[in-house]
Amino acid sequence: MLLSECRPGQAGVITGILGNGPLVQRLMEMGLVAGTRIRVLRLAPLGDPMEVELHDYFLSLRRSEADAVEVEI
Amino acid sequence: MITPTATRRVAIIGNPNTGKSSIFNALTGLSQKVGNYPGVTVEKKTGVLTPGIELIDLPGTYSLAAHSPDEMLAVRVLLGDHEGEPAPDLVVVIADATTLQRNLYLATQVIEIGLPTIIALNMIDVADSRGISVNTRGLSKALGVPVIATIANRRLGVEELREAILGGLDLPAPLPGWTWPEPIAREMKELESKFGTDGFLLRRALIDENGPAEALLASRVGGDMRGALEGARARIREHAPSAAALEAEMRHRWIGEATAPYVQRTAKGRRRTERIDDVLIHRIFGLPIFILVMGAVFISIFAWAAPFMDMIIGFFDGLGTTVVELLAGTPFAGGALESMVVEGMIAGVGGILAFLPQIVFLFLFIAILEDCGYMARAAFLMDRLFRVFRLSGSSFIPLLSSFACAVPGIMATRTIGNARDRMVTVLIAPFMSCSARMPVYSLMIAAFLPARMIAGFLPLQGLIFGAMYFVGIFAAIPAAVLLKRFLVKGPRSTFVMEMPAYKVPNPRSVGIRILERSRTFLRQAGTIIFAMSVVVWALGYFPRPAEIGARFDEERGHAERTMIGAERAEVLHRIHKEEAGAYVRASFLGRAGHFLEPAVVPLGWDWKIGMATVASFPAREIIVSTLNIIYDLGEESGDGDEREALIGKLAAARRENGQPVFTIPVALSIMVFFALCCQCGATLAAIKRETNSWRWTSFTFLYMTVLAYIGALVVYQVGTAMMG
């Protein structure tokens, strides 16, 4: 499933990154690559963005940006 | 050939939030200087490690794959391709021991550049408390570069780092222990043989499609560089999603495998930061808490600044009086020089310095928010809302600050990651009604808006006051959308943002930041405001028609001859004020007012209002004192009886045809003009500094003035039609 579809509390492994371009490159640089463990912490009060944890740090990204990340829960 | 100077240069680079500033401060102390790199909006920060060794603090970045010209700056400095300055002799990468994987991404890229490199592994105490322990010696072997452990905010390891830097200047170039995936390596060989260029920049140009590295290389190397790069990328895409994906995958895999033996983890419970966030950015309570915190801080700033403001105003008033006393009895008494010093320089500079306490408190508030980590949470909470205006949540704090004063707000835009969003935020910040507009609003409202109640319990005056703030906001929103769409070019905004761990702000680093920013403000305000104050003074002082002087001298003579005591003193005082009024009305400024009158008639203004508005272009609060003088009330400004007197005069002012000058629509149009116009030299100076461009600064001034004019026009015409 896509990271954007995950609910707070869910955790799993990234299986792939979809697409190309600067956004995707940035995501990968920040550690979102296949094989990385990732956990969804919460959504913002207005529903967006979402906060995740990976590689010992916390990252916030918009749901539309999380559409590029495939995960397996 | 010019012998290069003996100064060795050491660049410092690292992810944001790694304590890079602490280390830089610890190594350079107060020798640090901040300036601007020409052509980009990022600051240039340098300092002295020891005489002969200069430290350059490069902007925090996650990767050398620059996505914007600002990020490209670090790359160019490291490649020795910036302003003819040679490449640094050594690079220190500050890595956060608690997030080693991500930090080493940048470190491995830096190592590839081929300069002597040292890694400072900071915050090992925090790592320790999280159950992460790092074998720095082993790590150093794996990476092929020295690794120094530091705890910068406790000044531990800093001496070792300094020693390592001194020794490191003679290190050989590091050898990367990782190999590039075959598709990339193959294309690199092709490109190298075809174009005779090689190495880091070429590989970055290949991987970062349409990025700054490609642009730089294409401009340097002839031939069809771009075409060749495109071809290479297409061939790579036969084997993988993209060259960037190959790089990321290679790097992360190598880092994971190479560092695994040297990083031990013991499982710990949920982190403190996460538990704090459970409260502060709670799905339901997060926003109310946020609004409360922001409101409380904001109100405190005004409350704490007030007594200091009064002190400064009192000081400058006293200074003016002292100068007059000093000059009494000298040939300068009552003359042009005295006036220039007292009414031009002292009043002008004093006026802007009165806002210094508020500005300093804002710097304090912003610095604490940044350092403790809550700033990122504010952006997280506000992002969805700001998306509506095509901005991101990072614009919230800068724009909020601008409601007190745009200068700190504009400086705070540095935290906005996306260059395009940052520019747009800078350009709309002056729309947030700042404290200097309050005297204008309250004067107009007190004088002309009836103290009535709407619906029995809502005070009209209060509502209008509040509405003025919304005028700015409602102008800023379409401005932001249009600016972003048509005028401000750059990469698409993304909101991928690290949420740093909460930490107690370091008083020293907060203090240094406030000091440095205040120094900048004073220097900007000092020069621009000083210059503008003298100019405005001169335009309001000259020429001094002899007839006016003669007329009032006659009146004065008559009073001195025929009156005594208190009555005499009062009359002389009145004559003095009327004379000042007559002079100012006959001055260049007055003539400008007359000249502009046809232009401001559609706004419902007369020439005096036009004149006072023009006079307040350096600093909007000047309008109050200018109106005082024009209406023969002398230079006293502001509160109490003097304000009542001004209100009385304004209310009584009549045009030639007997109609009142100031009607409600006129008052509203004046307020709307001031709400939308950028009448502040300090703000323009701040915009110039942050955008590094006279073009954008003058554009802001012009477009806001035009908008202010149209707004005032519409309000007056519609208002008169409705009330008429």
C-alpha cells in the first residue's frame, strides 16, 4: 500500500519509491528507500501532513508526497 | 602571478539541527562575521579559528544534490567555484550521532569531492541516552576519515576537534570505500572521455536532472553537454528507475553495512520527543494549545516591550531638549542645524529605535522557538491551512511576527526551506499590519468613527480596528497566489521536513543570534532611516520664505510688547506653533502635497493629507507628528491632551467649500492606504538584505503603493456613495 494510506500506529518496510524528479530524490536522500523500516506516528489536526519515524528520526511530509512511497505493513 | 594569501580555509557542513552552529560558535567565538553571497539569498558566515585559518559555515543541507541555487552554493564553495575563491583546504562534516544513517549520506558525498575531510560526531550524549553507542575508531576506519566525538553544547570534544582540524590540513584526499553501480560508472566513463571533464561535478550533473550542477557544467563545457547527459540518463533508466534512485540505494546500503559493526543499539521506550508531541501536536488539542501559546507569546512581547519603548522615547525626547539647551545662546539656536539635528536626526532615529525592544523580543521568541524544536511543529500544524494560499506551514511564524514588526518576520523567512516560498513570504510580509500602523488606525478611529455599538454589544471602533488587520491579510492572499504563479520562479514547494528532537535552547547560541540580528537591524535602520529622516526633514524645512518669518516676527513683537506673564507665554507658544505650521505648508513637502493633490482627490484626501502621507514613507508613524505640525499643533505627538487637540483640529478641518475634510470614508481610505502601503525604510532594507536584490525590493514598494492607492480609492468612492 502507499504510505499516504497508512494510519497512525502502523509500521512496516518500504518496498519502493514511485516516480522521478526532485521530490522523489529528496525523499530518497532522507532515507526513504526500499528496505527501510518506517512507522507512522500521527496526522496533523487538519488531516495533513503526516509524521513518520525512520532511521531514528522524525519526518513530516504531505500525504500527496507520501503517495510516492510504497510500503508493506 | 599573485601569490595566494597564507590563509587556510576550512568549510563546515552538516545536516540542519546537528549542532553545527554550536560547534561553529565554539570554534570561532565572537570573531564570526555574517555577510551575503552575491546572487543568492543565503548568508555567508565566516569566522577565525586561529589567525591564518578561516572557518566558513556552509548552510545546513541534507545532500549535495542541490535542488536550488542556494543549496548549490555549498557545492560551489566546496568545489572552489565560487567568486574565484579556491576550494577549502579541509571540510568538517558535523554529523548527529543519533541519526547516523541519514547524516552519513551527506558525509559520503562530501568525501567524494576529494578534499581532506574530518567528521565531527556530535551529540553523543544524546545518542547514549537513547541507547545508541558508536565506536568512533571503527567508524573512522570504515569511512577512511578521522571521526572526532563531540558534545558541542557542553564544549566537550571541541578542543580535540580544533587539534584535528589543525592536523587535518595536511591530510591526503580520502578514498571512498564504496563503488558506484555499473550503469552510472559506465556512463561516467563515456562522458569523461567525450568531454574531458570528470569527477564530482560531472556525476552530480548526471544524477541531478536539470539541476544547478547541470546548468553550471553546461555553461562551462561546450558541445552538447545537456544532450549527452540526457542520453546517459535514458540509458541508465533501462536498468533502474533513475540515476538518483541508484545513488540513494547504493549509498544507504553501503552506509548500513559499513557502519553496522560499529553502532550498537539497545532498545529503549518511546522517546521523550514523541511523548511531548503526543500532547503538543495532538489531533484534537494540538491546535488550541498552539493558538494559546502563540497568543500568549505575542501579547507578552507587546507587554514586555512597552516600558522599554517608553524609556527610549523619553531618552530621545530628553536628548532633543538637551541639544536645544546646549545650542541656546549660540548662533545655532533656533536655526537650521539645530532643527536638522533635533527634528531630523534625533526624532527620526529615535522613532525607529523606539521599536527596538519589540524587535529584540521577537528575535528572542523566534530563536527560542527554532532552537527548542517547536517551530517545526508550528509549521506542521499550519501547513494544511497555508497550502490554500500556495505556501507551506513554514511561512506561519515569519508572517505572525510581521504583525508586530516585519523586520524580524522577514529575517525569520530563512527557516523556510523552499526558495520560492521564502521569496513570496518575504514579499507579502509587509501586508501584515505591524505595530507602527496602530497609531494611525487609533488616531483615525478615535477622531472619526463614532463610539457606537453594533447589535448592542459589539463596539464599532473595536471592530473597525480589528478589520484593518484583515485588510492586510485579504490583500496578502491573492498577492501570494499571483506572485507564486506568475512572478516568482523556482522549484515546486515540498514539505518534506525533519521534526527535530525537542531540546532546551542553548542560552549562549540564542544570545549570539539575537545580538547578531539586532546588530544587523541597527546597522540597516541606522543608515537608511538616518538618511531618510534627514531628507524628509530637509523637504519639510526648506525653503524658508522670508515673508513668513517676517509676519510671525511682527506678531511675536506685538505680543512681547503688549502682554505679560502666563498669557504672554501662551500666546508666544501658539505663535511658535502657527509659524512652524506655516513654514511646513510652504516647504518642498508642502509643495509636493499641492502638486499631488489632483492625484489624491479621488481618494477623498486634500493636499495636507497627501503631504503627511508622503512624509511618512520612511516610517509610517511620522504621519501623526506631521499632521500635528501641519495643523499648527507643533511637534508634540501622541497621547493625552495633545492627541485630543489633534483630534479636535482634524474634526474641525474644513475645505474651501465648507465641507469637512475628514469624513468617515476619508478616514477609512487613509487607514486602508496605510494598511496596504509599505511605508517603512527598515522593512525595505530587510527585504533587500534577504532577497539580495534591488529589483525585488523596489517591486515590493511599487506594487504595494499601487495596491494601497487602489484600495484607498475604492474604499472612499464606495464609502461616499453608500453614505452619501
